[in-house]
Amino acid sequence: MLSNRLAKHFAAAAAASVVAGAANAAIVHWANANLVIPNTIDGLYINVETRTTGSAGSVVAGWDINPYSATSLTWFNATGTGMMRYPGATTGSAGNLAAGTVVGATGSYGSGAVTVGALPGNWVLNSVNTFGFRFVAADGLTHYGYGYFQIGSSISGADRMITDIFFEDVAATAITVVPAPGAIALLGLAGLAGRRRR
């Protein structure tokens, strides 16, 4: 019961932080996208706005992001797009972003292979990681978003899936990362466990 109340509390607080600051902006949520990323040189080309995907850029008009690679996890991006690096980093590819990170114009963006490890911003195996990105929408302007990426026991394994994607529908409007639902539940359970120890 307590963990459910905590989860609801964190969800409400997270939702409030997302909408604060942009009264006219709306967040587009591609819920349960469940995009399996093949461990191939082609990967998956994704147009986040039209929710279309394919194994080649030529079959996905206006594609934005492309996670791929049989040996690691690498991001390829269309012109004008990019993966947000962990705050403070100025080289490398997509960082694993913490809840509360603002994805916007002040971020540093790039492409390439992600780093797996224990340091802040590194990707974590057997976990849901959060990536940020920018893309040029159909309006010809830059928009910002983030997504949840589930990884199994190997960065180059078969268990790689983008579960959800969020982006701002108003150009040049920053978006704040909200924890994945599993992370909210874990926070609630951690609070409950801590309470029982007392």
C-alpha cells in the first residue's frame, strides 16, 4: 500500500516537473513503442514524430535516430539531430540520463557508441536506461525528447528495446526526464524497506 502511494506521489511530482515552464507546450508520448533493436549493422531507423521504423533510412521518410551495431550499441543520427551526452560531457554519444535532467538547447549532442559501466552517465546492463535526443520535425524546427531503452545482459545481445519515447510538440522547448515506471516502483520499495528496518 505504501509503495503504491509513494509511486503515485513520485509520478505526480514527475509529471508536474515536466509541464512546468512551458504552458502551451504538450508532451507527445509514444507509449509501449516496444521497438526491438536488432544487433545488426542496420539496426532500426526511427521517425519519432510519425512513429515509423525500418531497417534502412531509404524506407523511413524523415528518420531521426538509428540505434544499431552487432558488437556494441551505437547511435547514428540524421542531419540536425543528435543524442544528448551526459551533462558536463562534450564528447561521445548518448549518456544514460538521470531523472530531472533537462534535454534542451544547452545540452551537448553527438553520435557514436555508448559506454557501459558504473560511472554517472554510463549505460547499465540488465536495466532501463534513459536517452535524450534532438530532432528536426516536420515543421523544419528542432524539437527535444527522451526515451527509455531496456538492455539485457549484453550491450550487443538480442535483448535491446526502446519501450517509450517522449518529445515536446513545440519547437525549441526543453523537456525534463521523468523516471521510468519501474524506477518509480523501485523508489517506493526502497522507501518501504528502509521504513521496516527502523
